[in-house]
Amino acid sequence: MNSPAKPRYLTKSRFKIAVECPTKLYYTGKPTIYPDAKQEDDFLMALAEGGFQVGELAKLMYPGGVEVSAKTHQAQIDETTRLLERDEVTIFEGAIADDGLFARVDVLRKTGSQVELIEVKAKSFDSTVQNSFRGARGGIDSGMRPYLQDVAFQRHVMSLAYPNLQVRSFLMLADKSKTCSVDGLNQRFKIRRQDGRPVVTVAPGTDAGAVGAPVLTAVNVDEFVDEILREPLSVPGANGLLADLAQDWAERYRTDRLIPPTVGAHCAKCEFHTTSPSAGLQSGLHECWKIAKGWSESDFATGSVLDLWNFKGKQKLIDAGVLRLDKVTREHLKYKEGIEGLSRSERQWMQASGRWPGDTGFYLDTALMRRQMASWIFPLHFIDF
Ligand code: SF4
């Protein structure tokens, strides 16, 4: 008997990539058709970010918490629903869903009709600094915005799934103002690869006492979440309330329909970009530019303005219809010769024109290099982090 098809939910991570560009939803999760550069080594990424270890550390702060361990989405939702029938409960990885939206919440703490929704992140902050979530002009800090949007998405799903519960939202972060009171804390949370996925093993005997004074702090972020839910969200090709956009994206993702691409400078960072589509693999970026700009493979062969090194004016060029590298002029680059070595625009012009001194496969300013090396004071120490 065939197993039922996996439901196509708009999850937290899919919501996040849709905020970057809604068209990405069509390419995500199809590695045999559209390779995803961000997924190529999620184990190394997990190691670098430390998010999994911090998640385990956070659980120790809530002894008696119950982990939702069911395998399928529906079983996870059912298990969470049953747990939330209790008057008081702390749930780890609770699953909430409504009309195509789905989220696993790191920590849910229920007391009567009040719920604390806690998202745990490895990101650090300093709890002694006032207004650390706001930028200089009073808006939400751009570095914090993705984390707060993530919480806003979860609170939106929670309010749809459990309209009778009052939800308060928190971000739990690594607090730089706290001092770790035990040695070898990181050694208690070992990350390993299992079936290609990162899994954390917690050393035996690790409990709240063993990890010392908390180095994580839960910050109430209702003010920011309210603001995000209230104000229109601007993403490539769309502008609207999070609730409306999420509903639209959920439906498009469920039915696997491509959201017409709005290409722009943001495409330079697109993870669905393969430079040489082959062996049945396709480049999402190529498809987008073919649809939106009528490009052909020969246009890609000449290079696009997306490839321009260290150039902040890509969007302006795209808006002006300058898409191919060979259409870029010195004026576009505000060409200026450097005084000592190459200027940025000289370097960019070499790339756009495809010409550089010596006509070899590379350019090295040997004279400048020698002058720089002459100023070095030996011995030198090479330190690799
Ligand atoms: S190429 Fe651009 S428009 Fe297409 S999915 Fe990537 S970022 Fe979005």
C-alpha cells in the first residue's frame, strides 16, 4: 500500500525563504532538479551556528518538560494538542498547524489559558544594553529582524490554531553579559551526523545543575512581534500583511505552483543557482531570468550584472535594463583610477570588459605586491581560526 503523500506545509524555514524571495518556494526541497547551495552541507552549517546545542541547553532550563517525539506531522500535531489539554505543561518541539501553515515551537509553556512561546537561537546579545533590538533610527534592527519574523510567524500560527489561548512571545538568546560558571559546557553537547542530519547527544548526567548558572536569557519580544504582524511586509514582488502573505504562500506551496519571479539584485545571493546546469539538474536562477527577462543560455554565458564584484549599484542597473556584463560601461561603474594599486572600479571594469593588463588568465600587480612585502616585519605568525 502506498504511504500517504507528505503534506506540503509552509513551515518556519519555508516562510523564511519566502521572505527572502517568494519564488524560491517552488525550487526548495527538489534537490534532484534544483540544487540548493545552502543545503549542500547543513551539517557543517549546524556546527558553525551551534543552534542545536543551544536548543538542548535551553531544555535543561525547564525540568519536567515533555518532548514531542512523534514522527509524522499529523502525529506531532495530535500529540501537542493532547499535551495542551493539560492545565499546566511545558512542551519541547510542540507542533502547531492551521490551514497549510505549520511550526515546531522550541518551547511552549502553558499555565491555564496563558502560553509562553519561546524560540531559542544561538545568536548572542547583551541583556544589559537597552534597546538592543532597535537600530539607530528606531526601527527593528536588521540583524534581529529575521529572528523576530520567525517568532511572529509562529505566533500567527498559534493564534489561528488556538484562538482561545493568550500567547506571549520570547526569544531565548546567548547572553554576553552572563559568565559561564562551569568548565567544558560545550563538551556536554556533542553534535554528530545521522542519516545526513545533525543530531545532538547530551552527555550522561547532564542536568540543570551540571550546566551551572544560565547563560541563556529569554527576552519578551511581543512589542516587535506586534509591530511585524501589524505593518506590511515588503518582499521581492509583494507587499502585504504577514498573515495574508503566509496564507498565499502556503496555498502556492501546497499546490506546487511557481510564484512569478521578480528578479533583482537579491538574485545575486540566490541559493538555487547552478552555473552549469547538467545531468538533469536545473538552475532556478536561470529559469527566473528566462521568465522575467526573456534571457537565453547565451545571455548567461556572457555573464550578468549579478556577477559584478563588490558593486552596490546592481539594482539600479537592472532597473535601467542593463542586465548583461558586456553592456556595463565605465560610466555605470563611475570609473576612477586608483592611486596605489587598483581602484574598485578598475577591478570591476576589468571584469565587465574582460580585459586586463598582460592578457594572461589573471592580473597581479607585481610591483605593488613587492612594495607591500618589503614593509612586512618578520617573523610572521599565521593563525587559522
Ligand atoms: S533567482 Fe531571484 S527571483 Fe528567482 S528564486 Fe532566486 S532570488 Fe528569487
